[in-house]
Amino acid sequence: MAVVRANDISIRYIVGDLKSIGLKDYVIRVLSGKYKVTEFWADRHVTFSLDKGDMLGIIGTNGAGKSTLLKAVSGIMTPTEGTMKVSGKIAALLELSSGFDAELTVRENTYLRGAMMGYTRKFMDEKYDEIIRFAELTEFQNHSFRQLSSGMKSRLGFSIACLVKPDVIILDEVLSVGDGAFRRKSSERLREILRSGVTGILVSHSVDQIRELCNKILWLDHGKQLIFSDEVEFCCDAYEEFLYTKKLPETREDMERLAADFQVRAAKKREEAEKKQEKQIRRALANEDSEKYVEDALSILRRYRPELLAAEIAEQPAQPEKTEGKE
């Protein structure tokens, strides 16, 4: 049984000029038939389903409809057309730094955000210290929230959202929260959640993250579904080539050509990198201070081509054993 099922989902925004003209002019224009609105379809005819333990990666350029679709899955928005069914408890990590009160302290905002997510006061009392430690805000508990940097605010939001293990977790660019050390820590926390069998949906501009974490993929472009598949590597190859060429595929054959071109370009890039490394090694060996630069060359090989070192050791002839006191 599917945990998440989206059936022919379409989501429409209606854009008017009420805010700019005011209520009085709005009423006059409506009565006179001069008030006009513009329809904008953020998503159009999107269909996919996820079973327990699946991790879906959603790719697409800005304006593709990714975040709007996540809001429909999380229940924030109701689709204009189609049906969205989700089974179980949802944890949505969307816009982590929003929803806080700038006038309250970090401590007060922590309890406020917890209450908004449905956590009881007792639960928050038990988890408060853990939240603050994970967010690395121990020294800022009584500071006004407005004094925090955007990264610190996002860290707090992430820490609160990951308190419980939900049935479905929705992630919108949250793996880029904070500095490098916190990103590694937050990524590991999410992996722990995913390893427990949670069904996940990830939106990320990092194709490497999609390749690493996801077993299913959905490619959107201006709200249109190009493909939903379990061929993650194939789709990522085609998508990366699309980003390079700006040639949007219209058919399966177009995607196959893009993926093949990406493989050729990636192989050429690897070859160029290897040649550059070889030049670095040759320069290192030619330097008068050879001992230091040989070690640098070996470090390069250990990092990029460890198999060459293993092959070299295997090919070395065995050295005869030395015997003491014998000619």
C-alpha cells in the first residue's frame, strides 16, 4: 500500500491587483466587470506514488513547482485538481527560519514552535536541552530571536523539526543548513531517520545529494512532469546535461541522448583531471626538495587513485632476504 499517492495533481494560483488598488476600487471594478485576474498553474498533472521506505528526489530549475508540490503533500495547500493521499504522521522541514516571533527569546520561540508542531509542554520540557545543544545555541537561549543570524535560526528550526521520527518526512533544501560542520551533523541526523524506514521526499539543487539518498526521482519543469522513475542515475545524468546545454527533453529518446552526452563529458572531465594530477606529480618529482614533494604526490594518489598504489605494490618483485654473518 502506498504511503504517499499523488494522482493527477494540479495547483493554480490566482493573481489579481487587490492589494495595489484597495478594497473600494476592487468592489467597483468587480461590479463594473473591469476586475481581471491572472491564472498561474504552478503544477500541472503530476502523478507519483511512494511506498514505505522510499526516498523521492524532486529535481528541476527555479520555478519548476517543486516547493508548491511539497506544500500539497504536507497539507499546507489543497490541490486545485486531482487527489493527494498521505498515510501517517508528516514532518515537513520547509522554510526553517520562518514562523518564529522576532520579539521573543530563543527559549520562548523553541516552546512556541514546538506547540505549533503539536508537541506537548511536557515533551518540550524533556527535549529542550537536546534541541538547544543540537542547534548549538546554548549561549543564546535568553537572547532575542532577532539577534540571531539566519543560519542560527535555521539550525533551531531544523533541531525542533527532527525531534520525532515521522512516517513521512519532507525536506526542502534543508541539507544546506548552517556551516560545514553543522551540515554534516544534520545530514547524519536525517540519514538516521531515513534508515528507520521513513518515507521521504527531498527537494535539492545538489544532484549529488539526490544520487546518494534517493531511490526514486521526479523531474519537473515549469509545473510539468517530465518523468517519474526509479532510474535515479539515468535521470540525474540527463538533468545535469540539461543544465549544461539548456536543451529540455521532450521524449524518452531525448533523455537517453542527454544522459549519454553527460557520460561522455564526465569521462573527458575525469581524463583532464587525471592529466592535471600527472603534471603535478611530475613537477613534484622534478623539484630539488624531492622528499617533500614525493609525499605530496603520494597524497594525491591516495586521494584520487588509490588503486594505482595498490597495483604498484603488487608488481614490485620480492626482495631476497638478508642473512646475518654470511657472504
